[in-house]
Amino acid sequence: LSKILGLEEFGHYMLATVVVSALYVLITPMFNAVYPRFCALAATGNTLDMADLYRLGTRLLGTILFPVAMLLAVFAEDFVRVWTGNPDIASSVAPVITLLAIGSALHGVMHFPYGLQLAYGMTRLLLVIYPILIVVLVPLIVFLALSYGAVGGAMAWLVLQVMYLALGTWLTHRLLLKGLGG
């Protein structure tokens, strides 16, 4: 993105990423609290409790994360205007924040399937999922950023996270939690 966008537009994109990174203040502690329990349940083979914890953790994170992300997406311009005091920057950064916030919320809930994969030692799933996403992401970023600038880069992040949600959840449920949504 830094090679495609001008310096000012790239700076606006980076400002948007800083704002949206606040969502990870919610995501990371929840993942860190649940992951050790995933490991313990995987080690004992307790799949029923694992499925219950997986559902509960994902629902709890989603219940907290999605409303916060939507507030950030809807009121992005107001947040940036209050923070920077610059209405011009706020209006150019807001659409990028909106797309990045929605994509990051989707990425956040994917921490639980990821944690499940790690708990079961199934890192090969990541070696299947990530190359597929990278093959799609690189041309998508180039095309969208050339067409729409920083907003295009944020669109690429959102599309990537929708794909990751669909593919990652399906593979995780299919291989590790048979019958749970997949």
C-alpha cells in the first residue's frame, strides 16, 4: 500500500489503522483468557466442554466486539474530528476507519477458531488457509488501492476477513468440531 498511495493518503490510512487497533484491546485479553483452557481441554480430549467454551467465548466476544466496532464505524468521522480537531482529516479518514473496523471485528472473532487450531496442534490448517488468502489479498490490494486509494486498501482488508471467516470457520468446524456450524 505504501508503494501505491501518496504520502498524505497513506498517512490517513495509517491513522485509521491506529484508531481501529483499539478494538484489539478487547480481543487480545479475551483470547489470552480462553486459549489456555482450550489447550487443557484439548489435552484431556474433552470435546463437549471444548465446544461449549468455544461457543460461549465466541458469542461473548462478538457481543462485546461488534457493537463497539459498529460505533466506531458509524461515528468514525466524529471520533477523528474530536481527536485531531481537523475536519478535513476526519472526513477523509472516516470511510477507511469504517471498513477497517468491520474487517477487524470479523478478524477478532476468528481468534477463537485460530486458538482451537493451535490447541489441537493443527497448524497445518493455517498453512492451507493463509496461502489462499495471500494469493487473493495481494492482487486485491493492488487493484482496489489503484482504483479507490486508501478506501480500496481498507476494502481489501474487509474482503480478506470475510473470506477468512468463511474458510477458516468452515475448515475448523469440519476438522475439529464436527457438526458445529459446518
